[in-house]
Amino acid sequence: MYTMTDLVLTEHHDGGVALLRLNRPPMNPLSIELLNALRDAASAVAADPEIKAVVVAGSEKALAAGADISSSVIRPVRVRRPTRSAAPSTRSRRFPVR
């Protein structure tokens, strides 16, 4: 049996195996829409008592190329760099002499 949604293809094979294939060729960049479709497809096969194993695969060239930077998966993050003191510490430590 073979069913298709826009972004995830679901195949049911003998022996209780389901194949979820990402369908954003050629490199399957991860978008919110693709991740939601994958979640929905995984929920559907998880509800099927006949399924004993799930395989997630990519289409064409790769499983997934990473985040789709043109979508809203990536948001700018402000990175704080550690600050250094302008002057070295003037506090000295004394260690006991034996």
C-alpha cells in the first residue's frame, strides 16, 4: 500500500514495516511544514497496531540537507561573547609557605 501527502510519502510493507520518505527533492531541507507532516505521518503509523518498525528515508540525494534557511525554522539568534576585564586583577593571593 502506498499513500502520498505533499511532503511525506508513506509505504506499508509486509512484516509490519512502514517507510516514511521525505518528499522535498532533491535534498529535503527541513521546514516547519515538512516537520509537521513527518510528525503527522509518524503519529498515523504509531496508531496502527500492525506496524512493528518504521524506517525514515529521504528522496533522491539525501535524507535531509538540514534546516531550510528560507523558511521560519531558522531565527536569528543573538550571541553574547564573554567579556574580559579591561585591567588585570590587582588582587594578589598569598599562599602559605612551609
